Amino acid sequence: MLSIQGLEVRYGAIQALRRIDLELAAGEIVAVIGSNGAGKTTLLQSILGLVRPDKGVITFDGKPITQLSASRTANLGISLVPEGREVFGTLTVLENLRLGLKNKIGSTSKEQFERELASIYERFPRLYERRDQQAMTLSGGEQQMLVLSRAMISKPKLLLLDEPSLGLAPIIVSDIFASIQELAKGGTAVLLVEQMAHKALSIASRGYVIDNGRVAFQGKSSDLLQDQRMIKAYLGVH
Ligand code: ATP
């Protein structure tokens, strides 16, 4: 579904990505791991079209998207949940969820939306309790539930997630990760950037480790979880 070949991104003198190759299939969860400044966010932004690559080709569903703007890639079914949870603060929880429909490919009936809403409220009862509350009054964890639920409603073909666990309590992280798995079961491809390498690899089929803009190593999650270099550098604490 997503194929990246020889991707290079430069910010002036800083080379943020160097010859990145990456593949992602429909329904697959792939983890992207790396320390601060490794280039993970830049990778997600170049796929969406927020950052213009200097070299390389990105194809989505067999079509080149390397030079497309973010609004064009969004129309193709690519959705980014950025680090920092962007909710519409003055809108209520329910209004935020409705916005997910705006990005949806094709149309949704009212009944369909109600069904999806019911399943989201079942997974995250907190959102139900707070459905008429302004989103800015939610806690960090609740806001992350909300942005992820909004993405679920928009049913993207490809979901790019930037550090969804950041600053959240472990129990909430488990809920969030379970929802990501559910989304992938429905056919969405997920590229999951995470600092919590152990947790990310536990739901991903494969992982890429980015170091200083390069793919340092990659492989099946089960292999990476046992790789000595991984354990030393990224999996020691979890
Ligand atoms: P973090 O985990 O800290 O968010 P990251 O792996 O997502 O890091 P990026 O944000 O992609 O890393 O940054 C990669 C490199 O590019 C870093 O050295 C960063 O300072 C630099 N960089 C990122 N955005 C810009 C920008 N707009 N202008 C200049 N340099 C940038």
C-alpha cells in the first residue's frame, strides 16, 4: 500500500532523512523507533506532504504521491495524528468526532455514524461521559482517545501516528494501543512512531529503527525484540 524508496529530506544544512526505504501493507502495523531528533516526525510529514523531499519516491496504492500537498494526500485516505493531540478545544467531544466524517472517503449514513459512535463510546466510556464537554477541558489521555477516535471515524487507508503514548498513564496507553490494533484489523495500514519501543513492537508486525536519519536496522518485531542492539539501545527500560 505504501512504498518509500531512497527518501532524503534536508532542512538547510541539516540532513534529516537519508536514503530511507520502507514498505507497509494494508492492515499492517509497522513501528518506527528512534531517539529524539532521529527523523521520525520528518518521515511522517514527508508521507503526508507537509515536508517536501529532496530525493526519493513515495507511492501509495501504486501511485506516486511524493510531490502532493497534504490536502491531496488526505483526500487519498492518508491521515496524520501529530504529536501533541490536536483537538478543537472550543468544540465539544461529539462535535470533534463529527469532524472525522468530513475527512471520510465516500459518504456515511447517520445510522452508520451512530453505530461507529456507539463502538467508540464502548471502547472509551470517558468520551461518552464527556460528550457535551469542550474538548479543551479533557485530560491529556482523554484528548488522545478523542483524536484517535476521530481518526477511526474518518476510516483512513493509512494512519500515521506520532507518539500516541506520549505523557499518558500506562493503562490509557494499553487502551489506545488496543484501538490501533482494531483499526488495523479493519484494513487500515498504520505507521506508528513511538518512543515506547517495546510496547510498539508488541502490536507491530515489523519495525524500523531510525538513527540519525538512516534506517539503522529493521525486521520482524519478534526478531527486533530479541536483538541485542535493540535491547541495549531501545528496549532496556519499558
Ligand atoms: P523527536 O522524537 O524529538 O520528535 P524525531 O525523530 O521526530 O524527533 P524530527 O523532528 O524528524 O525527529 O527531526 C529530525 C532532525 O531534523 C532534527 O535534527 C531536527 O532538529 C531537524 N528538524 C526538524 N524539523 C526542522 C525544521 N522545520 N527546520 C530545521 N530543522 C528541523
